[in-house]
Amino acid sequence: MQIGVEMSKALENKRVFIVDDNEIFRAALQFMLHDEFEAHEVASTAIAFEKGKTQPPDLILLAETLPQAEGLALLGKFRQEQPQAKILIVVEPNNNAFGKECVAAGAHGFIAKPLKVEFVRQKVDAMLGRGTGGVTIPLTVLNVR
């Protein structure tokens, strides 16, 4: 188990599909999430739809390259076939505009690269309605410089 993983979250078994045609990014995201989620690497949207029939995901992390290649209607198809799943688009750092287009077309949100473990986990927790239960205190309040 990785440092900073809450056991109660790991036991919830929320299923996350990481759908990306890039094996390296899939593996990186799966590594970031596997301790707290049932994270599945999925190489294509076709595989995601098929796998979702028997193992419905709670969240779909979808690479921006897939709706770019297959069209924004892909998001509606995911919403229709996996209505319980939230959809989070992973975009390049200079492509927030496409992330917003995806949200307008049916995605629940987007996250921009570069991806950092804690930020990804926080965003996924927020998408799944799981709070950390912790309190964030600004450094200015703590008088830390």
C-alpha cells in the first residue's frame, strides 16, 4: 500500500476505467489509483463498452485523443451505456478549451496534465463524491513561510 492511502477508501472498491490508447499513460494513471480504487487499464473505447457490460465502472478516465478521434458523440454513448459512471477527460496542459467542450458534450469534468498523484486522487475522489474528511489550512494561517 502506498503512503497516504486511506484503508476505508481502498475497501470501498470503486471501479475506475482508465481508457487511453497510450499504454504508458494508462499504466501511470493505474499506478496512481490502484491502492484506493479498482483501477482497470483499458486500451480502447470498444473494450471499455464491452467490459462495462459485466463490470460497470463508477468513473471513466478518458484520454482526450479518443473523443477527438471518435467525435464528441462518444461521451453521449458512454452516458447512455454506463449511466452510473462519471466521465473525466484527461487533457494536455494547453487544451483546457477541449476539456470544456467535452463537459458541454456530457463529460462530468476534465483534468489537465501534468498529472500528480495527490491531485489525481483528489479529483477522482471529488468525482465519486468521496471526501477526504480532512481540513485544508492555508499556510498563511499557520504563519509558515
